[in-house]
Amino acid sequence: MSQPLGPPEVLCEGRFLRLVRRTVPGGVWEYAERVGVQGVVLMFAIDAQGRVPLVRQYRAPVQSEVWELPAGLCDTPEPMERTAIRELEEEAAGSRPIASSISCVPPLPREPPPRSSTSTC
């Protein structure tokens, strides 16, 4: 049984991220949300040789390159399925993955947090 959540409090909002605090049963959560994004896609693809393509990208938080599954943001009005195919073609072009089945899960519905004019990043 779900319990009611407190209203979201915007701590800081920048061009790409919004930091939010919310009271939840048993405590307080602080988390980041993407700004201006309809969803996120993550692809687990298999090519004709049975390989799973991975992408090597530099990630500033760990100050290193990391291996990850192809992924991307749905930041345009295109359908999530099209975003997934486009990102897979862009990031794993050399492996020629086969897209025989695509499943998309839309983001969970939530109310937008109130904007605060006093918070700065």
C-alpha cells in the first residue's frame, strides 16, 4: 500500500538538472531530475554474432571512461521507440545490432515540482 508523499521542494535548478527534496515515509529523499526531457531510453541489443554492444564514454563524476549500454534522452517530440533506434544506430554503429523487438516503458507520471525563484545553482 503506497503512502502519501510530501510536496516536492526544488532546491536548485540549472539548464540540465533540477535538484529536489521530498519527504517520504521514513525520511527525506534528495534526488536529481533531468530538465526538458520526456524520457530516457536504454538499449540491450544483440548483434548477429550474439554480442551485446557496449559504449565507452568519459564520465566526469568518476573522472574516467566507463563501459555502458547504449542509452539516450528523449528530448525531442519523437516516439521513444524511434529515439531508441536512433541512439543505438549512433552509439553502436560498428556492431550492426538487430532490432527485432523493442519495448518501451514511459516515465512514471508525476506532478511537476513548483519552481522556486530563490534557489540558485
